Amino acid sequence: MSPSTAMPESPLAAAPVLDATGSEPSLDWPDGEYSVSVAGARGQWQVQHNISGADGITDLIEAGDAMFAAEARCPRTLFSHLALSQSPSMELHFDESMTREPVFVVPGIVAVADCDLSTAEAAVIWRRVGFTVPVKRGMWLARGRAVKEDLASSLLLVEIVDFLDDHEMSIRPYGDQDGNTRLQLRIPASQQPRLSQEAFIAQAWQTALAYLPSCDAFDLDSEAGTSNFFAAELEAKLSGMALWKDRAQWDPVRAATRLRGMPLPAPHEEQT
Amino acid sequence: MDTCRNLPAGAWRSYSDWLQTVVAKNRRTDTIPPAERAATQQQFLAAASTSANALAATLRQALNCADGRSMEIRPLTRPLTAADVWSPHVDWETMLHESLSSPGDSPVTTRAEAAQVLFWAACSVAWLEAGSLGNPPAGLLTKKSSAPLVNADPNTLDDDERLLLDDASRDMLRGLGGIPHVRSGHNNVLLDSAMARAWWRVDIARQAESSSNGELSFDDCYAAFLPSGCWRAWTTTAMTRAGRLSPGQCAAGFAAAITNHQQRHSEWPNQKQAAEMASNIVRRSAAYYPGMLDYRTLAQLA
């Protein structure tokens, strides 16, 4: 078991997976399709699975050997909870007090018993004698992309302060207890009603992102990569764009509107 | 979360600002003048060298709760000593876990709380005021003696003296819960603070024991997480990788693999070996929900 000894043969056999996590369609099930929608927050999630073209998997679900699943995971507290359902429409509930952000919801279809999976419709490499492969309990037969709380709701914090004049606002980096840095928009109480205005929020995002090039905590040039969760998340969300480390090319307005689109005016507003 | 237990709203912001006045993220790029930084550190170290109550008062000020309110933290069933803190041991680490987790007047500690720097700062205040962390507490929080420098004129300190003050301050702040602006990441609390490390180690060893259906004893699981390299490897791997090692079976599998290594080689794996074992479990079980696998299967994957 140690790195200094010979590696043992894996005790876990492989089986075809209907994988919806990558950009390519699953190669194991050429005609199979799996999609999943996940909605919710704060320990209450609704998960809708859709599967077609992979009768081997749906047969196992009907036989009770596989189930639709959604796992809630919190790396911060090492919390894991798996919800199982025979129905493609399911709910995932867990005690929010057991978690601290980020919480991941990982959907899929999982084998709940050791069984044989029919591979008659699977890719040719899986069509063995008898057209079945053994599947071990716990194996993901279909996998959806992990979902976590939307970055846009947590990168920018708002604080009401009493030291600013009515017309003033301020922004500063805000380090949390994990050592991650967010941005904190500080506004006077008189501006608080504007927090319900989408245009105000969009403008706040543009201003906040314009601040990134001068914020050390969002430095992307470190050899080891950034250790700031929010900087890494932002980098991933804005892939394809010039980032803030390139001051000349950094476009905070475009970045803000990619993260959170600027609302279009309603028709009656356009006329005025 | 900006607060916890009975601390006021905004306690984290206040405490975080204070932490940054005591130590810089990086000594070389510190923008605060050296004499000013040293003076702040002298003040902090002087409180810790004077008495438990003096340090508790400093922390209360930093937490913005100098009003004497209760921290709502359960007392320890026996005081900790410097020997305890510098030599992790099942006796006192279990005592600390049981003190925080047994029924009583204050809420039972959850992992969500125990993952917060603020929670351990609140524990520090409560236990300092109860006389459970030594009096004065300085020797329990750092091995570096800075006593001769605490009353010196900060303008006359040389670089080595300022370095000693800085090292001692960092040690103490780590012991009180951690310095997230210096060490970031999900596992910073579990590595920085001896008290937090004790609680988490016992909690994870208990989870591993129960996930092995009683085949692994608590003592065996605890022993596997005790070597600092194994603990660091486990927390670093488990608290990254999107939490894939969260199910208790993974902790049990890792403990079994560590124990097996120790039995075969008559020594605990070093940090690199332990990290490789944890990574192997993540990688080789990727096609599975590990919570449905037997811990022995996961141990074989290591």
C-alpha cells in the first residue's frame, strides 16, 4: 500500500459511464444522453435527471440495482450526504449547519448493489461475451457536472457603514476566515434602497472588478498559482478573456457583464 | 460568517483587522514601519507574559466584545499544560473534544463551527478566563522566549530582535486559532491551532472508527492521524479535491493504509508518502461514490 511497494491490481473494475461532466459527449454510450438540472441553495436542492439511449442503465434503475443520486459535499467540514431516488425528479435536503461554503452538489446515477450491466448499446470496447460487465456497488453509472453556490452571489459583499457621506461609496478587499479575499462594497445607509436595483448592482460589479489589478490578494502571477478561492473561481469563469494581470487589456465592464448581465431597460423605459 | 456563538456581528472583521496589525502576510513586503509593527507585537506579547486575564482582555478588545459577555463555550474538564500542547496525545485531545461535545449549557460544537478561526479565538478567551490555558499563558502558546524584548524601546531593536518578536507573535496567533491572512486554505485552522487540531483529529478518528463497522479501533485510527506528516497530508488532500474524501469510509481507509504501512516498515509514512496514499484513494476511486465502498477496498487503493 505504500509508494515503496509494488502497486497492487485495483480491486475496482471499470464499467461504461454515461458522463456528462466534460465538453465531449460520453464515448462509452454512443447513443446515450444524460443531462441534469440542479436548483436550490442552503440545504434545499431540487435535482431533475434526464436519461435516454442507455437501456442498460435504465434497466438497472427499474430493477432497483441503480438509483438516481445527488451528493452534497462540503470540503471545509468534510461533510458528505448522498440522497437516492428511484424517480428522476428528486430532492436533496441536508442540515446547513453541518456545512460552510463552498458546498458542492454532485448529481448522477449510482449502482446500489453489485450487479451486471447490459452493454448491448455501449461502445464496442464494452461488448464482451454475453454483453454484460459486472458493476460494483457504489459505481457512478452516469455523472453530471458538480454544482456549487454561484460565485456571483458571494464574491462581492455589501456593508452599510456610517462614516461615508450620503453620495459616497467605497470598496476594499475583505479577507475571510479561510484566508480567501472577497471584495467589500461599503455604502452609507442612505444608499441601501438602491441595493434592490439591478442596474446599481451591475454598476457595483463593474467598479469592483476595476479594482482587481491593484489588489494583491487577487494576484495571479504567483508560481504556485493563486491561493485565493475567489481569484481562482473568477479566473475560471472568465476563461477566454484577458484577465486583470494584464492591466492594458483588462476590461472590467465586459467581465462584470459576463458574470452578471447588465439588465436591459423595459420597453416603457426605452420610450422615455 | 462574520461571527459565531455569542460574539457580536462584525466580530470577524474586527478580529481580522487586529490580526493584520500584529503580523504582516509577508515580512519582506510589510508596509507598516518596523518600529510600529514591533510596538504592537510587544504589547500583545506583554499581555500573554503578564497573565491569562490580560491576554483574554486583549482578545476581547480585538473581537469587539470588551463588554464581558459570555463566550458560550464549554469549560475544559481539566486545564491544559504546555507539555500537553507541545506533545499531542490521545488523553488531552480526547478530553478537549469531549469537553466541547458532551451535553451541557452551551451548544455542542459542530464541524462548521470548529472550522472557524473565530470559534477558536472565542474558546481561547473563555478558557483563558477560566484559567485553563496556563497563567501566564505565553509558555503554552510559543516556545520562543521574547521576554527580554517586550519592554525594550521598539526603535532600538535590531533585525534579529524584531524577527524574534515576529516569530513569537505568529506562534501565539496560530495557537489562538490561526492567521488566515498568512496561511490561507480550507485546512488552515486544522494545521495552525493545537486546540483545533486536537478536536478535529479526535472527530475524524471517531468517524473513521464508526465507518469501519468497529473493525478499526478508535486508538488505531487516532494513531494513524497523529504523526504530523500524516495529519497534514490527510487534511490537505481531504479538504481540497472538492471534498471527495469526505465520507467516513475514506478516513477509515486512509487510517488502515497508514497502519498497514507502519506495520510493514516499522515506521510511519512521511508526509510525501502519506500524501501519495491519500491522492491514490481519490484518483483510484474516482468512478465510485466512496461512501458505498468498504474501507478495506479504499485502503487497498492507497
